[in-house]
Amino acid sequence: MQAELIARAKALLADGTVARVLGWRKGDTDFNAEPAVFETAESLDEFVYDGFCGANLSKYMIKNSKLEGKTLVFLKPCDTYSFNQLIKENRINRDNTYIIAVGCYGKLDINKIKAAGNKAILSVAEEGATLKIHTAYGDAEMAREEAVLDRCKVCKGGKHVVYDELASFVDEEKPAAEGRFDEVKKLEAMKPEERFAFWQGELSRCIRCNACRNVCPACSCIKCIFDNNNYDAAQKVNTSSFEEQMFHIIRAWHVAGRCTDCGECSRVCPENIPLHLLNRKFISDINEFYGEFQAGEDTTSRAPLTNFTTDDVEPSIVKERG
Amino acid sequence: MFKITNDQMPKLLKAIAETKDLFLPINNNGVTNFGFYKEDCTPDLDTLRTVKSAKDAFFPQSEGLYAVTTEDGKFTISEEEYCNKDFVVFGVRPCDVRSFVVLDKVFLSDPVDTYYAARREHGIVVSLACHQPDESCFCATFDIDAAEPEADVAMWNIEGGYAWEAKTEKGQALTESIKALLEEADVAKEVETEKNCIRTILSVLPNSKLDVSAFGAGKTDDLFNSPMWTELSNACLGCGTCTFSCPTCQCYDIKDFNTGHGVSRYRCWDSCMYHDFTLCAHGTNRQTQMQRFRQRFMHKLVYFPDREGMFSCVGCGRCVDKCPQSLNIVKVIKRMGGNSNV
Amino acid sequence: MSMNNSEWKPKIVAFCCNWCSYAGADLAGSSRLAYPADVKIIRVPCSCRVNPMFILRAFQKGADGVILCGCHPGDCHYSTGNYYARRRMTTLFSMLDFLGVEKNRTHVEWVSAAEGVKFSATMNKFIEQVRELGPNVRLEDIRCKQN
Amino acid sequence: MQRIGVFVCHCGTNIAATVDVKRVAETLLKEPGVVHAEDYQYMCSEAGQKLIGDAIKEKQLTGIVVCSCSPRMHENTFRKAAERYGINPYLVEIANIREQCSWIHKDKEEATEKAIILGRAAVAKVMLNAPLQAGTSPVTKRALVIGGGIAGIQTALDIADAGFEVDIVERTPSIGGRMSQLDKTFPTLDCAACILTPKMVEANAHEKITLFTWSEVEKVGGFVGDFKVDIRKKARYVDMDKCTGCGECQAKCPNKKTPNEFNRGLNNRSAIYTPFAQAIPNVPVIDKNACTYLKTGKCGVCAKICKAGAINYEAQDEIITREYGAIVVATGFDTIKLDKFNEYGYNTNKDVITSLELERLMNAAGPTGGHVVRPSNGEDPKTIVFVQCVGSRDTTCRGKTYCSKICCMYTAKQAMLLKDHYPWLDIHVFYIDVRTPGKNFDEFYRRAVEEYDVDYIKGQVGKVSEAENGRLLVQASDLLDNRQIKMEADLVVLATAIEPNEGVRRIASMLTASIDTNDFLTEAHAKLRPVESPTAGIFLSGVCQGPKDIPETVAQAGAAASKVIGLLSKDHLVTNPCTAKCNQVYCNGCSNCEKVCPYGAISYDEQMVIRFGARETTRVATVNTALCQGCGACTVACPSGAMDLQGFSNRQILAEVDAICR
Amino acid sequence: MCDCGNENNNVLLPQIGVITDIRRETPDVKTFRVVGRDGKKLFEHMPGQCAMVCIPGVSEAMFSITSSPTNKEYQEFSIKQCGSLTNVLHNLQVGDEVLVRGPYGNNFPVDTVLKGKDLLFIAGGIGLAPLRSVINYCIDKRDEYGTIDIVYGARSADDLVRLDEIKDVWMNVPGVNVHLTIDREQEGWDGHVGFVPNYVKELDLNVDKVALLCGPPIMIKFVLQGLKELGYTDEQVYTTLELRMKCGIGKCGRCNVGNKFVCKDGPVFRYDEIAATTGEF
């Protein structure tokens, strides 16, 4: 599939349809691919598309779609939702974008492979449902299924909501996974003090590196309110447990109804904080209170928090549902 | 040389914590970071790398500098209390130990940073050789020996426990204070085996000794305008993961917090990757992420050597592991300096 | 907490929209309908002016309870403001609950300009709820605690 | 630093009895920024205001806090005082220590403490107040009325009579609207044409009124006082100035196969036509979709016979731009489509008609000359069944949830008129409820039941089908007697629900006027501002706002006119200075704020901004201060904090929060 | 507790300064005179050095000291209103307190390189602030320096900072030539009109001088070009980069321009020291 994408990218560059290609470049290890812009056919030889290409490229299109000429971007099914959401918010110029929809069978998480006890990994090869791991301490195998990113376990399905052409290996019919809200429900079932303890434990690790915010396709503000001295909210680190909560509550609230649940926040968190649960809680609430809503499914619908009906539930619902 | 058995270790930590603050790797929900010892914490000496480095011990992510209260338009300044109690930083890996040298160059040079100096004076570093180095380790690049820590006390993993060796006066004193829990033993041979083991593994790791001849003092003109920077930085999110997990990044910001009963002036880490790092009223001189990215690596690999005669990278590999988009100093070194391992 | 609970007075911040609830509070006043002095009202043009940041900030700086009052749905002076406020607060409160913050520290009540009695009763009830919870610990900022 | 003055009012003993005003003043004087604090018996008195004035002069105050009664009481008083004594009125803040303190607390210590905290919050806020200037915008002294029915005509006449120019834009060839289609009107049984035609003539003749018939609103720009509206004058193909209205062309037109809209399709009309005899203007239009010449280039009969030479096949649509100070929406209503109500057989059986079609059958100028016959065969009906609430009060989402309000009355009217003309008729009315709240309404209905012997049955019609004998078979349930009814009828009349005219959505969005879920335009306040849209300068007249009958429509038309007159008689509008403001440096262009603005006050365009020292051209929001009413919805919708509300800024409110909580 | 003393030698701890005078210089520039609570000068400094001025709860920022070291009574700061801190500073009144730490950075080499030389000062707008300290120092020690040419320009006559001192004092000192210019024609202005870089070229002053410049980046850029055309070498030109200073002590990591740390190596640089590096300044 990688060869097919490279060939297509080269063809589109050659015939002038696109001026550059946004994809992934081979890393210095098997699991170290980085998002990259390719401007020449030769450079595309370094292009890679494999199980470790988890990064969502849609946010990079804010920058790239402002450049002269079209940019070719490869989007996985879940990435297309982010892309649509960015179009809705006028952050991306669709006309300057050429999208090739690529298929996805769940992206791999090197941390899971490491957590399985593999140290000093020298290479990782995918062989069907098995990963062959070669390390300085010996070789190992693990089931691919066990190494996929958490977000992929609750995949939204194989459908691309926006694209110009489909790669041949795309499975648009791939069904969505069950149980997207299981983790949220598990927390909801806890006692408040247990939930509080859970989140204190998680959020106290936050180092305020802002990776979650900077990677988030919904967090597309030119200047985040938390960087803005005008609102006395600017913080660079968590100097108290309050600020950990403040930052994550407000961040999740700001993207509520706009978050497509792409899961990048949790993927990039260096401290492995399950930040996606905050967003998913909002999604689950919105679905429950205001009807099913999937951000990024289209480019025109009104986000739930900029919308209302006259008979919406009252805030007291939070107390009533126990 | 002494030996501590694995089952004695918890007692040892408790004993240290009785008289001193103890800062050590603690596992919280599967993630290990340095933190202060508490009765119910889960010390973790097995994890090779904490997410954040040990630099918090001397240069915490945020610290109060002084407070200002105002009455009838008149200010009263109260300086924050300095560190005045000995504390132990436990289980520091050799690369992080070296990072303290880098921090010293910055904070102990004239004018001395008194907050840092006080902590440094009271801190005792107990280090632990890297039992199982990882593929992202490249400390040897900077002539750090993962098998031979240079701290107040050095420890090695040996069969059934750890070898313990005091290396400085501070280390001796600490050893004395907990001697009851240590077992005098001739473990030199086992330590040697461990060292060899570490060195052998390091030799097969892909990044263990990178060629950094393209970097160092005086290379500004060679590297500054390289077209490679754009390519390398294209995917950079401008987050602070690399800088905040880095043991040697030492940039900070000074900010005010209004507590309602005064203004607390505190210092906190800042990241040169942030777009507002150099922003002031008239704008910023580093408009693009490429410039900010370049700054970080030029600082570590060229400007710092220019001024201090050493690289300000210790090859700990945290940024290699943690960068959300897999950009890192190893890629920079390899792409701009050639690919070969020395 | 060094104070014992009988001495402890909760700090309550009430955001009231200018057109209905603030007028309702005025009516409660002119009708001499008492409620504890712990409630301090901040006038805003509309309930939709209230940013979640304001609510969190109040907790940060030492509030023990925050209540938002606006016109009844359908009666907003700006026609739609309280509908947005309703969604915003519903989602925010649900999130606070999710993080384990006590549900009874926050409240929304629709109070019209004619409902002085309701205003007073609402405040009395809310304070009672907050008293039962005791001081705010889960959303406090230790730096702001007066030593 | 700021120089704040604090003035604590005793309000006689209203405040002073429970609040130690002296202590409040003394304590607040110690707040940073406060340079003056005093207390006085009655701050709102002339003498009290002078104290403020003196302090402004002596201490060069930059902000004022008055601790007194509710700002709803005297905020304006103190603002004006401040202005009089030389500082900006918006540098005044009130701490409400009466209604929200002294009057509700008994313990003096407690009340004083609270008064101090409220004062402190006001001081913290006023430190951040910025001087605000109320802006002015000019008023174009002309009104636009969209829709030329009775609502539009009446509004236009009232405005014109007050001396202002009015344009009426009507999309059909003639003004007159729905009312011109009616036969008689309830409850007085006046002939609709007799009372409407004079108004139409008057509107046409009025020197201040300009009619744009066969025209539509194309684009609306600007804002209250200064709207710019593009009007599309559709090609009429008949020269308005030359045509004498002789009617020859319509008579000779060979193409007479187009369903006659005015008669609800009960008969056909020619390709060149005036909708009805009394049409104003009495100038025909050529239906370009029907005209043989316009379609094929062959025919040209009308041009040949027109003695005035008024026919011009080359005519084109024309777009003109006019400026207005106010816009009245009077777009009226239509009956709903009955596609979802197959049980009544409306689409399958010609003898099932809507009440509006019956109105045309009963009208002397209608397709049958006023003879009510069965459309299927032209025979006289013997039994007529009226079905009420067809699509009204319908919760099944096929129809409308609301009551169409007029059906009960017109059904009674139609039943009585039919009985008058055809005494032998058997008339049954199936109803859910009969609603007659109106002057002389119930009496009117009772006459139908008691004097005319119309058979009212509380029940629902389940099915209308064709009987074998060609008559209609009506199956219904009688809810009072709890029995099933089957009866044969010759004509079934459906009291079809009414809904806003199609196209109102387009108009509303052009005007940024809000509409409800039923597409009725929303009024600014259901009780207190029933004829104004929340969008400034947009007014509502007639059924576009909600179902209503003719007298109500005319009353509302007059009310809308008086609001318009009130607006147009001003030379300038003073705008509320507490408006939202976008800091374009931080604006992302995401449009969240635009979506929640009830007034359409936020627009987006590409602008050059200097961001962190670099110039860029980018999409950013701008607030039109003439439209913004200052609710603040946008400030919370804005994730980056670019949008702020002047007078209630984020920092100001946060400062109050801080002061209260500290 | 620490009022004014600083037992720990804490470099980050400020002193308390009291504002004793505020002058409005232009529509957006005010000059603040600051002394300690004891009424005496806060510290000694050299021309070109800076100090950190802070308002608790707002922020702190580096400003060049505009008064001459030869003034033994106080320090002055000319501050342009352009950001959050300066907005607050501009609202201060005489008697208000501020926090000051410093002095920081190096200085113009008035006692070494500049001694006995002919000097050419080139400033634009608020850029005169750091140079004023040098100019007054040199005027006060008039006999130690050669001729002094001052080219000073601003957007308009109203934006020329302290025109009174320039006209009443500088213009009357023998051997000092002041050349004023404004960007656009203005009523009541009979002096030169035009941008500073062009004016410098027009003046065609001889090349045997040391030039000291300060002004907006765009002016610096074109003045440097102009000087080069006139025959000046980079070694003859000094400028100050105090804008880049953040913590003042070279540790916070913001101030570097290439491998030069403005706090430690500057803010005064001979142009050749930074020309080669990066253009990042």
C-alpha cells in the first residue's frame, strides 16, 4: 500500500495537480515515523505508511492550505472528521487541498509494545496479526491487536467523510467498534470521591507541556486563552492542583461539540493521562442531552454548544440522574 | 562497597526519609516520575527513565521567589524561604547526574542563582547505573558512562539487590547515617559484571554513540542557515514535551500570581518551543516554529559548547521517546551531521 | 481546616442576569425576604455572559458554592441567551461531577423579576446545601488560602 | 494608579440602620486605588451628586463607586452626574448595599461586612472600567414593507400618513394578498373586496408609497437606520407606463392552460394575466413559463393587439438598490401542503377541497361566479362536511403543533353563508374544539349552530373515500356519543392549517431576523415587544409572526407602523456602548460567535491584522455596534477569548469574583 | 522579611522604588524619575545599562536607563506605552511605588573606545532613550570626546522625545550638532523632513566617527546600509539590543541572538559581533 501511495503522490506532483505532499517520513527506527512535507519526487522515496503512522495530519493543513498551490494530504478515516471540523471553522482552505483517503487497521502504540516488557527494541515487523519484535535482549512476538492505540480499539469505522480519491486498500465498510463509552461509564459508576481520587492521580502528573492542546485539531486557536495575559488565565505550569483541573476542564469544554474524538490528546500525552475521557464524557453527555452528534461528520451543522432547543434539559439533570 | 538486598530497600528508603526529604522515582498509575517519598508511595527503581528528569530536585518546575503585599500603596517584599534542609535525590541515572553539571554552569555562574545554589548545597545525589539501557539511549555520545555514575553515591543492580558505593564526602555521610541497613560485602566482581553487561548492550544499540563532530563550539555559521531545519521542524507542534522532560533545558519565566492577599512572584519552566517564548510588547524575533526549533538544538549543540565548553545534551533519550510527532535531537544530529555511529 | 463547622461561613458567588434575576433579587430585598449574607451577587447582562472560567475562578479564589440565575427559558431579554447558558452549564456541571466535584456546589435557577420569594428561597436552599458539603477542597487553590 | 472615589449612601435609615456606613467608607478608603471615600444621607439628591462633583474636581478622580440602592434604580442618575462633572459616565459603578444588603440582613456587623465586600468588588471592577462613548448612526427616513397583503398595506399607509416614504415589495403581480382571495369576512360578514380595495387604491395613490409588485427582495445589507436592500424587479414584459389595463391581451391570449394561482388552481388562466379584476397595479404580466412566444418565439398575439404598444418581450429582470431606515416583514401565510394527509383524499378526489378553495368557489368573482358546485362534475352539492384542524394542533409531526386560530370562525362563516344561499344544504362540521375568543365571536358561532342548524360533531374524520355512487364517503368518530359515523357527502372542506409563506426563511436569513421552529418570525419579547424582531430595525406585521385574523393583523400592522414611525422620526440613533468587541489579533475566524448572536451583529471578513509583530490578512470577526445589544453570548462562545464585552469585560467580572472571594 | 536589604544577595530580588516625577514627553511616551524609599539613587549605572521595572501582579520588563550616570540624584526611564505593563505604568502617579532590579548588562564603551572620538548618534523615536544617557554623559564630560553629531527622527514633531532638552541644552553645547527630522511634513515644522536613514546619507558626515544607533528594527536595517555606503565599517558601529533581555541575568534563556546572550554579552554590541550571527535580532 505504501508503494501505491508513493506512486500516486509522484504522479500528482508530476502533473502539477499538487505542489507538495503531506505524509509521513521514515524514522530512524521502525516506530519513529514523523509527519513530513515532501516537495520533490525523490524525497518521496522516504515516504512511509505503516502501522506506526498514527499522527493525524489534518491540523497541519491549516498551515499548508495557506501556501501557494494544492497540498496532497493522506487522511485516515478518523482524520477526515477532524479535517471537516476544521473546514467548518474556516481554518482550512478545502480548495487548496487534495485528499487521498487511506485505509487503517488500527495504529500501533510503541509504548504498549514496551509495556509488554520489550526493552531496547531494534526493529518491529508486522506479520499479519503478529508483531515480530527484535530487541537487544532477544526476540519476541506479540499479537498486533494488543499493541494498537487505545483510540483504535473504539474505532469510528472505515468511512472517510471527505476525500478526493480513495486508495485501493480502503475498506469504507469497516464497522465502528462497540463500547466507545465504556470507560466513561465505568467512571460514572464510581462514587464522586473515587472519581476525584482517580482524576487527581491522573491529572497530578500533568506537566503542562501543552502537547494535548497543540496536537488537537479542535484546538486551533491562534492564541490559546491559557497563553493570553489579558484574562489572567495564562499559566505555563501547574503550580497547584487547581490549575491542573482548570486547564483540562476548560480545554475539554472549549472543544466540546467540536471534538471529533480522534484521540490524539491521549496518544501524545507524555504522562499517559487518559485525556480523551474528558472529551468523550462531553460527547456522551451531548449525545444524551441533545441528540446524537458526531463533530466533523459534515461541514455545516451547528455545534451543540452554539445551538439550543427551547425544551433542552435543565442543568439540574446532573443532580437528578444520581 | 556495600550491598542492599531487595527486601531491605524499602527500609532503607524509609530510614532516609526519616531524617531527610527523599526525592525518588515513584510509580503513579503505571507512570514513573520523581517525587517526594511518602509512606504509601510506590518507589520504582526498575524503570530506566522517569518521564520528567531529576532536574526538579534542584530546579523545580515552579518555585516561589518572593511575595509582595501592598498596604496604603506601599509594597512589602517577603523573600521565599530557601532550601535549608538536606535532601536526597535517589536513583538518578548517570545521564541525569551529568545534567546537574550543565545546570550548574548556568545557575552557579556569576551572578549566582541563590535559590538553585541553596538546593544544590543541600542535595545529595544517589545514582543508579543503567541496568538495561534502551534503544533511545545515546549518552555515550557525550562521554557519559551509563555504567559508571558520578554522584555522591553510586549504585548498581546486582543479583538480589544493589551495590552501594559512596563517592564523595556527602555520600560518605549519607552512608554513615544508614549504615545499619547496609551490608558490607565484596561485590566488586558482580559490579564489574553489571558494568560489562551495560557496556555490551550499549555497543549494539543504534544510537549509543553518535557522531557529533558537525556540532560544537564555533559551528554557528555552518549550521544556522541550513535548509535542513525547515525539513526537520515541519511537524513540530510547538509543545513543550521535549523541553519539560529534558534534564538540561533550563529556560524559565518569571510570573505573578494574585492570591487575593498579595502577589506571589514565582519562577516556572518555560519552553523555547512555545510561540510566546520571546514575545514581548513589540512582537517576537522568532516568528516561525522552524526558528524556535532551531534555537533549541543550536543552543544545546552549538551555543552552549561555545560558551561553556560542553554540550548541553546528556543523551538521556527522553525526547526521543516522548516527542508526539517523533522529532528529536537524534534525528537532528544524524541528518545534519551524517549518519554514522562512531 | 482550623475553624470548626459552626464558625465556618461559606462563600457563595451568585451570578445574576440584569433583567430578571438581579431584579428578582432587588424585589427580594424590597420585600425584606432575608437570606444569608454569605451570598454575594455579581451582576451580568445575561446568563449567557457567564463563562465557565468565571465559575472555576470563583472556586479557585475561595468560593464554596457558585449559583447562576437567569430569566426563565423563553423569557430572555436577549431572546436566546439563557438557552445557551443552559447548555453550557449543563455540560460544565456534568464535567465537574465527572471529575468528582460535589454536585451541590453549583446550581442554576431561573428567577424572574417578579419572583422575589423564589430568589430568597433559592438562596436559602443553596446555602444549606453548601453548608452540608463543608468547605470547598476539591476545587481549591492552596495558594489562595488565607493563612 | 487609578484614583477612585467611593460614596456611601445612608438612604435615610434604609441603609444606615443596618450598615455602618462610616466603617464602609473608612475601610474602602484603604483599598488600593481608592483616594477618596465619604458617606452622605442621600447620595441621589442634588447635594449628594454635588459631593461627587466636588470630589471629582478636587481629587481628579478616574472612577467612582457609589454604594447605594440597586443600579436598576439610580445607575443612570449617577452616570449623568459624573458626566456633568466632567468624567465619562461609564466610569461609575454601583455597589448595591440596600436591596441586596441592608434590607435583607438584620445583624449590623454582618451587613456591614457584606457591604464592604460588595463595595470592594465594585472598586475592583471600576479600576478596569474604560470610558465608553455611545455612538450615533444616521437614520434613512424611508421604510421597506415586504409583502403587500392587508398587513403590509396597512403598515405602509400608517407610516406614509405620518409623512415618511414607504416602499412595498410584493412578489405577485398585484398587492392585496390573501384577503383579496376571500369572499366575506367574519364576524360581520363584510365583503372582503369591499373593505380591502379602497385600501389598495389608497396605497397605490399615496404620494409617499412606492409599489414594487412582481418584485422580490434579493439582498439586505446594513443595519438599523441604514439598510441597503437590493430589489429584483422581475421582468413583466408589459410596460407599466404604456398599459391602459384594457384586458384585450388576456382575452385574446391563445394559451389559457395555466392553473390559476389566484383561484387556487380551480380553473385556468391565460399566459398574460392579471391575477384578479381589482388588481393593483392593473397591469398584466406575462408568465414566461407559459407564454408561447417567450418559449418558442412564435405567437406574439398580445403584442399585435395591444393598442398601447405596451408589450415588450425583450424585458429583463432589473435589480435596484434602495436605502431604508426600517424594514417591516409582512410576508403572510399559505395553507400547508396536504401530501401527508392521504386519509382525506385531497389529492385524489376533486370534491375534497380546502377552505380557501371554497372561499374562491363562493366568491362572485371566482371560477364559478359564486356558485358552489362539486368541482368534479359541476353539480350542486347536497351534503357538505367540514373537517376542522387539518394539520393544526397536530402532534404527529405531519402537521403543525399550533392552532391556526382562524379556522373555527371562517368555518362558521362559510357554513352560514352556504345555508343562506342554499337553505337545503346539509352541513356537518367535525371539530376537536371550537375556539371563539374574540369580540362577537362566540355569538357568531352560536348563530351557526342555533339559527342555521349547522351540525357540529365533536369528532375526528378518519377517512374520506369515494363511494360507489360517486359521492364521498366520510368515516368519522363521534367523541361525545362515542360512536363511529359513516356518512355520504358531496363536498368535503378541509380547514387546512396555515403556515408562514414559503420563502420566509430566505427573507429571515437575509435580515438576520430569527425564526422559530415553525418558521414564524420571532418577536423581540413575547409580551413587551410583540411587533419587533430581536434584530434592531426589523419589525413584524401580520401572520408572519403567528396566526391571526384580519382585525388583529390590522392592529398589529398599525403597531408595527408606530414603531417604525418612532424610529424614522429620529435623526440619529444612539447606540448602546456596552457592546461586544473583537480583539482581532486573537480571533480565529471560527464563526462560533456569529452563530450565537441573536442580532446578526457579527460579521466576518478578511482583514489585515498585526499579530505578534507580523502582518497577515486573515478572516476575523467584526461587531457592528449599532446592532449589538450587549448580551455577551459571543464572549463565551469564543474559545480564544478574542471576544469581550465592554462594560462587563472578562477582566472586570474576574476582578469582582476575586474581590468577593478573597 | 526583606524590605530593601538583600542579605542573601538574591539577584532576582528587586528594590522598592518611588516615583518622584512623571513627564509626558510625547503622546505615548512618559519619563519616570525613580529613587529609593530613602530618597537616594537606587544604584549606580553606566550609560547603556538597563534595569528591570516591575509592578507586582502585572509583570516586569527591562527598560534602558535614560538618565546619565553623571546625575547623582535619581534614575529616569522613558517608557513608551505599548503593552500590558506599560499601560499600567502610564497610569501611575507621583508617589506610587514600583519594583526595580538592576542595573543589568554592559554599557557603551564611554571610558575606552569612545574616548576622544568623534561621535555620531543616530536615534529614531523612543530609541533615543538609551542614547540619551550616553549623550548627556558625553556632554557632561565634554572635553573627553570629539565633536558630537546627533541625528534624531520621529514620526512627527510631537513624537520627538524631550524636544525641550534637545533645543535648550544640546543645541547650545559647543561641538554638538543636532540634526532633527520627522517622517512627514507638518504645520509649524521648519526642520528637515524625511526618514532617518536617508537623512544620515544626505548629511554626508565624515567617516572618521563612531556611530551609536538605536531605533526601530527597520530603521536600524536601513541606517546600517546607509552607513556602509558612506564607508563605515561594522567595527565603527554600536547598537543596543536591550529589547531582547528578559530575566536580566542571562539564565532564563530568551535573550540569545545566536550564541550571544544579550543579558551577558550586551545589550550593547559592536555591530560586527552580531552581524555575522543570525539576523535573529
